[in-house]
Amino acid sequence: MENEIRALMVIEILGRPVEYILESMDSIVTKIGGEKGARIITKKVHEAKAVEKADNLFTTFAEIEFETENIETLFRIIFTYNPSHIDIINPEQLVLKNTSLNLIANEIIRKLHQYDEVAKILSIERNILANKLRQANIPVSEIPSAMHPEIQKQAVKAADKKSGSKIKKQKGKTSRKKKRGMHDDKR
């Protein structure tokens, strides 16, 4: 393959029980080896160890040296498996076409939007829960929102719009059902 890229990545897993994280790691390594356009050269899964100051929590990691047929495949693997570290071994220099760079940049943007959406949803849900606790007169310690206040306002507006449109649609369906029911009664 002309554009082959050889890289070494480290994948880490934290969880419990120890058997589960070892099975999960084996599954991940197998999936990486099965990725179209990728080939594992070497792999080493390290022994699982207990995490200090954590009850029954374990961690393990794998070092995987692999080749991909192009940079797009390399980044697809990076975005899919979220390694904690990656080293590109070969080639020393890459020639990158703008189409390849566009694909990579758009994938980065897509992932960032996904993370941003999750952060906004969690922040909104946290605020809703805090408000419900306050309404029930349950003391809530003030936990600062991780989201900038202006972005939080926009997220709340977007969530209100989204839920508002669902409510309107549901009301419309309900009223049609009621109308049908009224007609049935007249018959």
C-alpha cells in the first residue's frame, strides 16, 4: 500500500469486575484488527491492576502497533476507539490532500458537536434536578454550572423549543383523537 501509516496506540480501560475489563480489552483489540484498511502488527494487553483508593475498581491497558492504508482510516480508528496515546511511526512525512483533510476536519467537528450536546444536556438536567430539589425544600448545595451562562441560556431555549414542538404535536394528535371519539358517540 502506497499511503500506509504505521502507528502505535495505547488503549486504557477502567471498570469492574476485573474479568469484564479484560474481556472488553480483548474485544476492542479484535475489533481494531477487523477494521477495514487496518492491520495489527503487534499487541500487548497488560495485566489488570486494582486502582488505589477505589473500591473494587480495576484498570488495564493495551499497546497496539498497527498499519492503516491511509490517514482517513487512521483517524477513523482514533475517533472510534479513543486511545489515550498515539505515536505515528511511519512515514516521517505525510502528503495530505485537501479531501483527506476535509474528511478529518469534519469528523473532528462532528465529535465536538456530540460532546457539546452531551455537556449541554447534562447541564440542563442538573439544573432541572436542582430546581426540583429546591421546590421540595430539600437543601441543595450550590454546584456551579460548568457551562458559560450565555451558552446555558441558549441551550435552555433550544431544549424548550424542542420539547415545546413535541408537546404541540402531541396535543394536535390528542385533539384529533378526541374529535374522532366525538363523532363515534354521535353515530
